[in-house]
Amino acid sequence: MKKKPTWEIAYSYSLDRTVTIDQVLNMRKGNDPRAGDLWCHKECYPNTGERLLSRRCTDRESYFASWPSEHLHQSACSYFSVAKTKRETLNYAQFYHDMRLYFSQMNLNEEPFFIKEIEFPTALYAPDITITHSEDSGLRWSKTHIVIVDSNKKREKKFTHNGHFMLDDEYYLVIKISEFTRDQLANFQRTGIERIELSWSKLKDAEDEYHSPEATRKREIEKAQHLMEIRYLQTIKKTPQQRQEERDRERQKELKRQRTVLEHPETQRFIEVVKENIRVLEKKQRPLLAEVQAIEQCESYHNGVLCEHLAGVPFEKRRITDYGFLHHEILDRAQTKLAQSYPARRIQEIKFNLYGEVKAVAEEQGINIDDFHPNFESGDQQ
């Protein structure tokens, strides 16, 4: 007998929101199975889609099941039909439903996506969403495809063997939900929307960085070096292992040269400027850091006390949600805000490329710190 598919999250008409099976079971009293009117999606209530009930299990995970003797069936839910077409799970169907609703309500030709046209392909190996961008968007590519992957290994291999990637002038953003928890699937506002917006922001930053004058010059230098290396290798016919060992030696030699330059007495005044820049950035991020620390040290919610951090949460949400869970959400948002702030990101950039930062400061004063290395010759490419 074929095993019935189960839903890990559902739409509760009583609460008017998406809920997990654990949340529904906590609403039940004793052996009473009633926990409100449950459906696959809000848009499916009450005439289409799948009506659900909760099943508490002791020998396996509890789950949502189809309502017995119900005249409706899963094919009446268009989102389930898409999941079936793409050979994916019901979790995929839920995430696809939430993401489609999010984009369907978005204004055209406005930030951040500058949508001219949006499509929702249903073919097995097609993306889940295709956005054609407006001509005046300022973007360097014409289309962005968003792909959701859960359990279909063939789709996963097709779309994620290169991660987020570009073909011609079209970008692909891949969201793997196989590791998402039930709570994360139920909270699309955070798990879905924030994930999409963060991926989009990183994509634009990567594009800007790729086309920056510094990166363009670096690629030109690397291309020239690569051509020289090819000619050299064609001459001496080194093995791949020998070539890798030589590259490793050259890299270590370059790192040693940089350390020597940074340790030179004449370089220290420029290093102090960089350190002062870090101190200024650390001062700017203190308010965000203090906010995170204050939330971390607050334990009032353990005793059910409405602390200042929970005061801004709507009453209806506080009434039905554990204070600890809400407190954790607020802390998570504060930590993310701190990590994504300009001072925090800039500090990491400086520490990761200290040599380049010191070199840039010195060049502003007309000094080339490479001259401090005893074996440096003017005109060498680093």
C-alpha cells in the first residue's frame, strides 16, 4: 500500500497563519484531536486544496494527514500539482506557495528587483521563478531565475553543482530547503524573504566588485600571468603536481615578502593609520554591539516577564508564542544586523587584506611600500 504524503506545516484558519505540527499538538487538549480548521494553504481554504488533521505518533514523527472521507483531493491544490510535476516534496510545495505569493504581490519596476515580467514555469527541470528585469534597472544582466530544491537529486545536480551561477546574461539563485526545520518553513517572513533579499544583495555586491576597476585590473594581470605560465609550462612540460608545488612555493614566497614589508620600520606609520581606521569602525559599531549584549544578558523572559525587548512584539503574537522563542528571534535579528553592518564588514575586509590596506594608505601619500623590500625591483607585478 502506497504511503500517504504528510505535511510538516499547515495553514490554521483559527490562527490565520502557518503552523507546525508541534504547535498544533500543543493546542490539543488531552486525547481530543480537535485543533482548529487546518488546510494546506490559506488560498486553498475552504473550497480547494487539501483539508488536514493532526496525528500524534509515538513510534514515528507526528504529522498532518489528509482529512478522511473528504471529497476534495490533493490535485485540487495547484501548488501540490507543481511539486508533483517537479517530483518534489510537500515542503517544497509550501515554500513554493509562499515565495510565489511574495513575488506576486510585488510592485513592478521598483527596487530591489526591478521586475518587468515574472513567470512561474512548471516544467520538471525549469526554474521555479523567472524574473525579466526592466531595461532601466541598472543591472548588468537581463533575467534572474530562482530555484527551490528539496529532495529531487536530479534537479539538485542540475542547478547546484556550481552553486549560484551565471549563464550568458542570466543569473540563477538556488535555495536549498532540505535542511530547514519545521519552524523555519512556517516562518517564511524570515526564512524565505530574508534569505532571498540577502542572496540578492550578495549577488549585486559580487557583480559590483567583479566590475570594479581594481578587480578588472587584477583579472588583466592574472590573465597575463596565466598566459606567461602556459608558455613556460609548454616549454618545460612540467607535471600537474610539479606546477601546483611551484604555485604553492610562489604563494608562500609572496606572503613572506609581504610580511617583510609590513615589519619594516618605515611601514609602521601607515599601519597605525589602518589601525586607527579599525578603531573608528569599532566605535561606530558599539551601539549595535551593545544592543546584542543587552539582549543576550536579558533573562527576564525565563520567568514570563515582559522585558523591554519584547515590548514591541504585537500582543496577539505574544499571547500565542513562547517568550523564549520571541526573545531568540529578536537576538537573532540583532546579531544579523551587527554582522551585516558596514563597520563589521569593513573591519573583516581590512583584517583579511592588511597588506593591501596599508599599501593603499601609503600610496595616498605617494609612497610605494614595496620599495622597502630589499629584493623589490620597480615595475614588478605583485
